Amino acid sequence: MQIHGYAAFQAKECLRPFSYTVSDLKPFEVIIQVSHCGICRTDLHMIENAWNRSTYPLVPGHEIVGVVVQKGQLSRLAVGERVAVGWVYSSCLECSECLQENTNICQYKTSIYNRGRYGGFADFVVADSRFCFQLPKQMESVHAAPLLCAGATVFAPFINYQIQANQSVAVIGIGGLGHLALQFSRSFGCETSAISSTEEKQREAKEFGASSFYTYENPPSAMQFHYILCTVDVELDWNLVLSWLKPNGVLCLVSRPKTFHFDPAMIVSTQRSISGSNNANRFLVQEMLLFAGRFQIRPKVEEMPLSEVNTALERLKNNQARYRIVLKI
Amino acid sequence: MQIHGYAAFQAKECLRPFSYTVSDLKPFEVIIQVSHCGICRTDLHMIENAWNRSTYPLVPGHEIVGVVVQKGQLSRLAVGERVAVGWVYSSCLECSECLQENTNICQYKTSIYNRGRYGGFADFVVADSRFCFQLPKQMESVHAAPLLCAGATVFAPFINYQIQANQSVAVIGIGGLGHLALQFSRSFGCETSAISSTEEKQREAKEFGASSFYTYENPPSAMQFHYILCTVDVELDWNLVLSWLKPNGVLCLVSRPKTFHFDPAMIVSTQRSISGSNNANRFLVQEMLLFAGRFQIRPKVEEMPLSEVNTALERLKNNQARYRIVLKI
């Protein structure tokens, strides 16, 4: 089967049409006809080889929704079924982390594209059906796509840290991840604050669920939040950010700033923590989709055709996306 | 009542004899005749005004064991009862943290010495009986004293993080805190490792409970520990230290290095955390004393008379104490 998509042929180049052939499917593999694919900042980093691990030609795209059109002999999915796939193509399912269903932090996991695999900026994609997810019937595919990465990433901390409705949560960065984090936080019943670099996002942040809105010029006061989810990868004044946490509060990084410098006095006497969270395991991705369906959590999307992928990437790069771009294939 | 002790009269000076008078006791106060008082690095920092909050004359000492000799009208302690007191003179018992029994991180807590109070390097000390602890009968006072600060500090993370016997714990720094941390870790049944700057401590570290011993020249391998308790306040290669943690592992600082610089990539993809722990609340101090009694956890002490307090402080400063100095009053 011939698959047609868009690929970067080397770092930082524009994407160009690319096709590849799939012959035999492995037992758990399926071919999905892609209907929608979200664009994530990780795609930009991978196109630019920011982490020195990109292989070319590189077909990005890891927020994929589509319909199963072909299946390997062990797949439990049905041809014709609508499914979704995220960043993880598959994990080893044998290591200590996988035995704890920490499939998202398995050392041996492979991604849906790179190193011989090709992603969702294409008419079809090959996936491992054990890492495909079911979508609530009433959820539109265009709204489902961004949940696979952006949604899962900001949902997981609520479950992993057992965040409850009596607690206060601040979200730093009101973009693709942050605008979903606000909706999840409100749905968990938390007192929800948005912290943005710009006043411009105030109105929308409040629509997404923030009851308070802050900027770096007009910051929160000290000891205000139980949890801060930091969705930006820029360098912040980390001592200041930590000061906003209550005692025993947690600053969770879901994205990767280049460096992090802080004064241990900010965490020892108050018992604060700094932690990292990396997408979500399979159970949490599925829970997130059901939760988003039940609470009608929807990304705010800009829908663009695959043929305009380069324009779309440029918009994302310039922080113009409001709030997630989804390619219609 | 006249109380005689040793005080620093200004920063970095030798301690000299000092006496002060106690007239009326507040309702919850007691006067304790001090029999033993441990010396902690915090005492050194306070004498030297390292945190810019010391007031002079300063009578140090916050690992205190003695006998109640006088009591205010609301104290539930009995005259003649042996009790122990640590760093916290009292907390507000009204703020949100106190309502959760986080008395150790109450913003309004006061310490057993400084700002008008005087510590345990003296024949008597005034304490709040609500912050006095009972000692197991068979525990010797000289062994109990260091548990009040050093012991409580390294015990609390085991309970707060729910560390269990199937997990691996590394202790960085085999000194006053570290040699107790190894004993607690072994008693919780954990696979226990010691990490020291010097090979010299290998034999004793193994006696305290370490099954493995590492130095910075001969370091652990990557992804080895569920928890690392860092008891030193020197600057380490924090990215290297973080690399020793398994995914989802926790680096807990129980002491305060001056700065902490790390690459967020070390915690995001593997979901590691960096946290701080500050002594222990009242419940945990009491649990720790019972636990130490049951498992016969004993600090290794050098006993010295109060009159040699300056020699004792000098030994601690030069890292010569093996492993905790206790003043006999």
C-alpha cells in the first residue's frame, strides 16, 4: 500500500510531499486512514532536530484520529472503527515500568514517527493497535486529535498527584496545552488560575475555566497554589514561581525549559517539590478521552488542510495558533 | 529561676557562660532540667548568623533531653517526667498547615532558641509542653537527643513518601543525619545504599545498614534508586545525582545547598521529582522515637561535657564528629 504525506527531508526545511510503501503488517499493527492530525510543538522540535534524534525523511504528526482500514492478525480493533493514536507507537510491555503500566516512560518505547516510522501528516498511518484509543461517540474527530498529546499531557498530573476539588491549580502558559489544562482543572473542580505572558489572553482564559488571571507584570501573591502546571519551555524566574506555591505544593513541568536554576531554600523549609510529567500512560489517555467527553472539554482549534501544513507550522512557530491547529487530511 | 548556659554574644564568636532568669511560666510551658543536648549543624549556622536571623546572646541547642522540674497550669506533663524537645518551640496551631498537623512548616512557628528564647546548651530550658515528646523507657537519653533533629529529619520522608521495603534508597552524606538515615532505611526493609565523599566511611556505612557503598569517584549507575535522601549542603553535580534515580524517583533534600542547577530534561521525560523535607511534624517525631526504640536505632555519639562546647563545635565544623556530638549537662 502506498501512503502519501508531507515530510521534512532535512532539519529546518519546509515539508514537501513524500510517499512510502507498506507491505506486510505485523500481528498487532493496523493501518489507519487519517482524518485529522493535530500539530504539536514537539513536531516543530523534531523537524528542527532540536533534540539531535531526528531521522529524515521525517513525516511528523502524533495527534491522529482516523478509521482502521486494515489489520494484522492479532489486532482486536475492527476494520471501520474510529480510533486515535498519540506519540507512543509502542512500548516494550516487559520492563519494570511497563509492568506498572508506565508505558509512557518505558526506556524502550518507540514513537509513532522517526527512525523508520512515519507520522500522521499523511493519508494513512501504521499504528500498533495496543496503543490505539477509543473515542466517545459524540466527540468530533477534529476536537479529539489535540487531546492525544496536549490533552493527555495536562490531564495526567491531576490523576497522578490526586488533585482534588478543594485545591488550587495555576497553569503557566495559555497555549495549546494550557487552554486544555484550564478546562481540565475547572472540571476537576479546582480553583483555577491562568498565568500568561500577555494580558491579551485574559478573556479567553476565563472562558476556559480560570477564575483568576495573572501576568509576569501582575503576578500571583506568595503561597497561593497547591499545584502549578508549567506548560512553557522558556526560562522563568523559578524562585519567584516556586514562591507562589503553598507549603507542600508541587511545580510540575510538562514541557522542557533549557535550564532550571533555583535556591534550595525555596523548597526545603516549605517542603515544596519540582516534578516532571511526560504525557500519559495508556490507561490515563483512555481515561482522559472519556473524561473530556463527559465534561465536554474541547480544544479551540484552527482547522487547515494538509496542503497548508507549512503555513500551519509557521503560525505555531510564531505563537499565532489559537489554540491548536488541526490538519484535515 | 536562674538558668546557666553557654551563649554566642555575636556572630562567629566562641560561646561563653551566660545566665538568664525565668519568672512566670505561661500555661503550657514547662522547665526542663537538661541532661543531654545534641549538636547539629544548624547550631553552627545560627551561631555564625548564616541565615541572617540570629539574635544575640544566642544559647544554641535543639536536641534536648531532660526531666520536667516545673510546669504551667495547663501542661499535661508530670514533674519528674523524662521528655525530649526539638527545634520547634511551638507553632500557631491555627493556620491551615497546623490544622493539617504540618506544625513543622507553620509560617508562624517559633524555635526553641533565638528571638528571646534560649536553647539546650544550658542546665535548664523552657519548653512548650505541647511540643515535648515521650521517650521509650529503654532508650538512653544520650542516644535519644540526636534523634530529635537529625533522626526526625531523615525519618519523615519514609512516612511522607510511603517508602516501602520493596524499594531502594540511597543516602548522600554519611554524617550526623546520614548515619541515622541508613539505619532507618534498613529498618524499613529497603535496599539501602550509602554515597559518601570518602572511602573511609565504607565499613561503618555498612554497619549502619548500607548494602552498597559508593563515592563520587566510584558512583552508582543510572536509574538505580527509587529515592535519594541528600543530607549534605555542598554543591553536587545535580544532573548526575538525578540520573541515579529510576523513572518516577524522588530526590529529597533534607539540607540546604546554596544553589541547585539542573537540566529539566533530567526530570520531565522520566517523571522524576526534586523535593524538600523540613524536620517532622509532632506526630512523626513521636512515631520516629517509638520506631527507633522498637528497631534499636541509635546514633553513634561522642559524649562531651558542656564546658567543652567550643571544642565540640570545632570538631563538628571540621567534619570530625563521628557521628553526632552530644553534650552532657
